[in-house]
Amino acid sequence: MAGKLPVVDKEATGENIKRLMRKAKIDTYELANVFGVRSTTSIYAWTQGKILPSADSLVKMAHIFNCTVDEILVIAEVSDDEIPSRR
């Protein structure tokens, strides 16, 4: 199957999360508190594009930021030969 496949751009999504946090005037400590965690490690990893938030976390952020999950995620297209094989 040749062509382009949609993937989530982790780095751009992280930038989006940072932008939404600034707009909402919420820092990483406040966001961690909303999520009920003591450490900001996950929040930093999201904003730095190292990992993606879980689906549950995305839904919570959409509620907090008064937006949709689609407004948080940044979708890019890659050719299917750029995706590592899982064989």
C-alpha cells in the first residue's frame, strides 16, 4: 500500500499545548494539579513533544482549554515507507 498516512506530530502538538496553556494562563504546576499528579514530568514531556498525552488526558485538556481534541492535536502526513515495520 503506497501513499500518505496521517500521524500525530508530537513536537507540533507539544507547541500547541504550550500555546493553549499560555492562552488559558495555566502553568505546568497548575495543569499537573488539575490532573491530580504531583510531578510535572508528564506535562513537560507533552509540551516538549517527547510523548503524547493519553486519549483521556486529551479530553480533559480540551475541557480545560475550552477547545476540541482536534484543536490540540496536529496531524501530519508521512509516506507509508517512513513508518517502521512492526514485523
